[in-house]
Amino acid sequence: MKRAVFPGSFDPITIGHYDIIMRGLTLFDEIILAIGVNSEKKYMFTLEERKSFLEKTFKNEPKIKVDTYQGLTVNYCKENNAEFILRGLRNPADFEFEKAIAHTNRKLEKIETVFLLTSSGKSYISSSIVRDVIRHNGDYSSLVPESVIVK
């Protein structure tokens, strides 16, 4: 079984994340959406909310599991028999940042990182931009899956 971990804070999940995950399903038998827990980071949404967003978004997709973890992503991968890390790239800055992490992960464990380029028209979307739109009462409905929209 080809299992990948797609790690992130998902604060919140965006349509960019969704795009990468759905395209990743064509490459892997299972994808674990692993919400990293960092007690030092200030989140807009609680861990429970972020987990709920993911579970609702992918409720009809049996190849996707949602979990939380602390510590190194490579250790989480090893504990869950995942040989791959899935990451999305929006721009050259993402590539440089992610490349350094991928090299480090490969050095620590035999984990391959698979990069998918964000689909055209979604490369400007990030969780931080979505949070800013939400904070300023803007319409963020076109930037996130329906599960994130507060009614």
C-alpha cells in the first residue's frame, strides 16, 4: 500500500489544500491528513474545529484518514507506515522552503516527499490570507471548502 502523509496546520483548510489532496488520491492508496499540534503557535480555529473541517470535507472519501500529531513529521510517518509526504507548491518561495525540509526528512528517515504544483488559479490562496479575510469580515466562501463556512 502506498500511504502518504499530508501534514499541515489546516488553519483553515483551503481549496488549494483540497486540490492537492484530491489530486494526490490518484497517486496514493491512502492519504493521512495529519494536523500538526504546536502549542507555541496561535491558531484561529481550535484543533477540534480544524479536525472537523477535514472530516466533513472528506467524509465520503474512504482513502483519506484524519489525525493529529506532535513532534517530527518523519516520526509520525514511521509510526503510521507511510513512505511518502505529500506537499503542495504555490510558488518558488514555497519550493525553496519545502526543499530544505524534504532533504532533512530524507536524511532522518527514508521518507520521500512528493510535490504537486497548485492548480492554475489557486496559487494565491493560503490559510493566512483566508484568516485575514475572515478577520475583516470578507467573503471567504470561494477560498475554502463548504465545511469551513460559518453559517
